[in-house]
Amino acid sequence: MALIQCPECGQQISDKANVCPGCGCPINNQHQGNTAINGMRMLDFGNAIFDCFTKKYTDFKGRSRRSEYFPFLIVVVFVYACCRSFFEDIPLLTFIIAIVLDIPLLAVTARRLHDVGRSGWWMLCPILPIFWMFKDSDVGTNQWGVSPKYPD
């Protein structure tokens, strides 16, 4: 739990609070590190990667926006390339790093497919999901949850 400052009275309050207990001002619950563009929650690069490696490491349920998927994908591709270059002589280390990266990559890919209304099993088809990775989020709620971009 982190503390944030009320925009009206300046009192320190919990980041989970909906209203300031001091002045009653409604609090916009945008977590630190997230930015809001036109009222939409968007993860920044570092938080997207942090969330995929910690909170959502094996979470195949729910939905992920493009702003979470692509930064994580970029880091995974970069780490794979570095492993191939620097640890080529140590195949066990490369294998362990690949397993550590593959689990959250599969999870975020499944969540990204859920966000566009597709089952996560579509990632087994090598060509078709590429279009869906770039597609905008489905509006509202689908069978995998509320849209992080277009909530009801």
C-alpha cells in the first residue's frame, strides 16, 4: 500500500481510497507509474514488465492491453538475443532463462488474445494471432473480464 496526496487538500491518503477522508474529494485511482490518456489506464514500459514478471507471472485469466503486451515482448526478445550471444556455451543456463521467460510470455499472450475476444489457445496457430496482437481492445466486458481500456 502506498500513500498518495489528495489533489484538493494535500492530505496523505492510501492509494486504494476512493475519496479523501479529510475533504471528501473523489480520488482518481490511477496507480503510480500509470498514465491516463483520455481517461484510459495505460501501463508505462517499466510497470508493464514488472507486472508480467511479478503479479501476473502465471495468470492466464483476464485481459491485457497492447501497452502491457508489447513492452514485455520487446524485453523478452532482447533477453533471448543476449542469451544466445553471451551464454551460447552454457546451454543449461540458456534453457533455464528460456523457461523463466516463456511462462509469463505465454500468459501475457493468452491475456492479449482474450482482450480481442479470442481464446488463448489461438497462440498455438503460428500465423493467425499476429493480426490480433495489434488489434484494439474489445469494448466493454467479454467472457474473460472487463476491458482495461474500455470499461463499461
